[in-house]
Amino acid sequence: MVFYPELLKFNDGSDVGCTKCWSRRREEILEILQREEYGYVPKLPETVRGEILSGQDPEDVRCCSGHAELLRLRISFDAEKGPFSFPMHLFRPEGKEKAPLILLLNFRPDVYDKYYPAEEIIDHGFALGVIYYEDVTKDNGDMADGLAGLYERRNDGTDWGKLAMWGFAARCAMSYLETLPFIDRENVALAGHSRLGKAALLASAMDGRFKFTISNDSGCCGAAYERGKHPGGETVADITRVFPFWFCGNMKKYAGRPEEMPFDQHFLLSLIAPGYLLVGSASGDLWADPVSEEDSCRAVTPVWKLYGKEGYLGGDGPCETNGSFDAGTIAYHKRDGIHFLGRQDWLRYMDFMEKHLDRP
């Protein structure tokens, strides 16, 4: 029998039974996750600036078969040790006064990339913002690179890791994007795949502006439990050996000792409530542990119910390959194939979002 830390009990053991109590409990959970797993995240800058870069390619004005305009942006703000900026691009659908937005943390700088079908997303009526994660800070242990070098470090095991930095950049971008008159700020999704799915979950957990949170194959330290790991699943011992810089230093002490963690990944998912949570897995991606990803969706449902929401309405057993459960506030699907963010995933996510958009 695997025992998981309880969501609806305060650190002192008393029960959480209402949304007011949950507001206090979520602060306890966020403190635990920052101190022990991801590191303490700085406050967002008071002012975030954005500019449309000059010298755009004429083809950008009408891209995606003429259905969109491509804007090349630069996001900038004052960090603790000085100014910082990073580029991103934004596809704006033509003919829409206000468009719901999907903001994607992405692995590659390519404008038209294998991880997202830009034209199909546009044709579903969404604007699409894309941030190349290494424009924020490199995916390595250099804590002087980019954004990483612009904040003081405590060197006490609680300094923020790079997952938190990539998510922080997405939140900063949102501070600018929500000011654009053609963006429907009430209908924004934050999305990420794999390690960037982990970053998206953490960013949304700390920021209520994202109505939808999309975690695709985020696995270990993302949507998947660490306790009760299924055969072939990545563990904290695996991930902290290869990517220790994604986390705070304290996370390493739980390698091979998950039962000692004062949290598990359902803690992270719970902080998305009462927003919409979309989790996707792949049948061939055992490393991300699809069964544990779905189990985490079930486990956090009581938090959504505090808000009068359905939470996860899946069955008792694992979701079948190419099946989905999307009747509740938490949606889960498992497609066939490998570790990837593909067209089938995007169609699932957009179909769910379209059913829950706030329309005038």
C-alpha cells in the first residue's frame, strides 16, 4: 500500500473543508514545493514591457495561408540585478476582434515548428504565442546564464531551478500579452511538453491568470506521482542525477527516498484549482508514467469539489489508448505513440478549450 501526503489536511493535521481554508492550505503547499522541489520564485516585476520588432518579413503580415499575422515581439523587464529581455513570436488570427490565446513554452526557436501545427491552431480561432525556452536561460547548470544570473542566490538548497525560471518568463510574457487589445485575457492557456510541461504546471500554480493549463507528457516532477512508480517510469533519483539544475538543491535528498517527501506531484496539480487542467500522456511513453499521470488527476478532484467543480470524471481503471475523459474540469487523454506533442494532442486540447471558453 502506498501512502500519499494528504491534500486536505493542514500541516498541523487539521482538516480543510472549504475554499477559505483551501486558500490557506494552498499557501502551505506552495511553500513546501518551492522549498523542497522547485526553489523560491521571485515576485513578478511590477512593469513588463513589450515591443513589436521592426524589419519583419513581408510574409509575416499574412501567414498560415493568409489566416494570420505573425508578430515578432521582445519582452523586457527589470530583474534584480539589471534589465532582461527575451524574444517571442505571436500568431494573431485575422478577422477576430479578440482571440483566446495559447501561450506555449517550446523547445526550438523555429517559427513553424514540429511541436505545434500553427495553421491548424489559427483555424480553430486561437492566437498562439511561442517562447523558446533557451532564450530565457540555457538548459544546463550555468546559473549565470540569462535570467539565471540576474537574481541573487541563497546557496542554501532553496534557490530556484530552471523549471521555475522558464515558467517565470511565461508569466512575465503574460503581463504584456494581456494588455494587447486583440487578446481575450479571460481565455488564456499555458502549455508545455515534457520538461516544459513541468514548467507550465508550476507557472500556473503560482498565477491565476491562466484559465487553462496544458501538461503534455510532463511525467516525473510534473503530473506523475513519484510514489508508487510503475515499471519503466522516471524517478527523482533519475531526474536529479541528470538534470539537478532544474530544481532547488533540496530536491536531491529525496533521490531513492520518495516516501520521505512531504509532498507528491498531486500537490502541484491541486494548485491549478479551480481552473481547467488538461493532462496528456502517450501509451509508449513509459518514462513519463501515464498511469501515474492519470492517477494524479483523480487524486486532486476533491480540491475542485470544494469549488463546486466536477474535477476528474474518468473511470476507476487506466484510460485506454486513444481514449479520453473530458467531461469534468480536469481532462485526461492517452494517445498511442511516443513522447511527443503532436497533432492529436493539440486537437484534444483545443476541443476541450472550445467547450469551456467564456463567450460574450
